[in-house]
Amino acid sequence: MTPSTIALITGGSRGLGRNAALKLAAQGSDVILTYRSNRAEADAVVAAIQAEGRRALALPLDVGDSRSFDAFAGQVRDALAAHWQRERFDYLINNAGIGTHAALAETTEAQFDELMNIHFKGVFFLTQTLLPLIADGGRIVNVSTGLTRFALPGYGAYASMKGAIEVLTKYLAKELGPRGIAVNVIAPGAIETDFGGGTVRDNADVNAYIAAQTALGRVGQPDDIGGVFASLLSPDNRWINAQRIEASGGMFL
């Protein structure tokens, strides 16, 4: 029997990370997911995955604190040995993030640093720290945003970090190619989650505006994105590498 693949998903307890975890489990992967503070949410996702017959566990992680990454990698190493009798996992999804809405003229240095630490520095150094635990032939998926292609006032700092992630993705793909590791980036459009305070989901005017600017005529749902992660990580898409894949329903065409 072919061993199960193992996916490590940061921010897998809620939103797009939760949906990606469930979709990957349905596709046959076991899952290690991280959460920052809400253990109950994380445990609920683990239980849902286990109910589907897959193995899963949740580990705490603050992706904005790079000083914690060595200890986190040790926890992952121990979990792999204890639960899977393996030394490496297959897929890393750098999903965890926050949303900050502020005009460039009003963005504080504290807001900028928080975005940088979570969305760029955290992704860079967490990936670096976990590289010895990723199997040769494995895959990495980073998360960007449609806001790197089109500009909406108030998201300049956030989108800039994601632009850096798109460049980083190409360099990771180039440097990890000798290990057979493919690296891609998914760029969701506006999705109805609690991200950024749930504005897209809860503000009817914002929701209607985005729907009117989207070719498919509605705002995205988490189910629209989780399946993209699962599809990209399927065996059929192994040859896709160093690509930015936007999943926005056709926003601002």
C-alpha cells in the first residue's frame, strides 16, 4: 500500500486553511495543521478529518514569531515519528495570515512590521526551517492575493508583502528544483470569511460591489479555494511549478 501523503498547513483551524485541510483529507492526505490561539477550533478540524478516516493533529504556532520556529520544527519532527513513523512530510502550505486595511498615508510602522513578520519574514524563515523535514519530491504552496494584480486603496502594505511572496515562490522553485520540490503560489480573490474582520462577508455594499466586478457574478466562498489547493497538490499537477494561480472568479478583468 502506498503511504499517505502528509500536508502541513499553517492557519489550518479556520477560513481557507480549514477548507484546504478538509479538501486534502478528502483527497487522501493526512494533515498537520497549526493554530495561533483557538485550540477548540483546531481540535474541531482535527476531529472532522479523523471522521473521514485520515490522521490529523494540531500544533500551536505564531508565524509572526520566527524565534519559535526551531522549537516548532522539533515538535513536527516528534509528531512525524510518533504518529506516522516517518521523518518527513510531503506538502507545506504557508496559509496563515491577517488582514489590515489602512491607507498608505495612515499605515503605522507597527502595522507594517506585523504584516511583514507574518506574511513575508514568517513564510521565508518557517519554510527555511522546515526544509529538512520536507520530502524530496514534495511540494510547497504559498498564498498571495488578487491584490497583487489589481489595486484597491487601503491594502498597499498587505499586497506589497504578498508581492514579495510571489517573487520568493519563484526563487524557492529554482533552488529546490534539484530536490524535486515544486513551489507555486495561489492568489485568492475576495472570499467570504472572517479574514480582515469579515468585511467581504458581512458588509452588503462591499459584497455587492465585488460581485459586480467579478466575471462569475458573485463573491468567492471558502469551498472555491480549498479545492484549488487540493487540485494543485494532486499527482496530476506535479509538473506545475513556479506559477501564480489566481482563483478569483475573474475579478477586475
